[in-house]
Amino acid sequence: MAFGGPWTGDDQEHNDECHARWGASLHRSTAQPGYLDEWYDAQCGGCRFWIGLSGQLGQDYGACTNPASPFDGRVRFEHDGCARFTGREDGSFG
């Protein structure tokens, strides 16, 4: 990782390390036994309170801004989710 200029978020090695660290804190993983079918339609990336990060990390991660969520103010994987999901009116994702 090069230092000095503004951070662009596009350092692949750094992003891979972030994904490994942040993935350990998933609330719901599509790979876990017992993942409910209805959760596929209630993932963070489709929540009106999810704001994507910039750069390459923003393709998979964003900040939760839902004051009712236990994840408010935390970076979340777009395919994670919680019980406070609020879908976007336009049905968009990411």
C-alpha cells in the first residue's frame, strides 16, 4: 500500500485483507446452514439505509445508517442483513 496521496480504496491487497477481516463479522452468511429464503430479499445492499463505500470496496461494502439497526454506523457486506431491513422503493441493490 502506497502512502502520501489521497486514499482511493483501490489497493487490491488491502481490500482483500479488509474483506477477510470484515467477513468474520457477518450477521447472516448465505453459506450458513439455516439461512432463510426470505433473507435473500432482505440483504443490506437493498436496504434504503445502506450507503456504498467508494472505490473497489464500495462494490461489496457500505455503511449502515439505520438508527433502528444494531449495525448503525458500521461497515456491512452488501449480502449481510438484519431484522431492521427496509427495502428501497425502487427495488435497487448496491
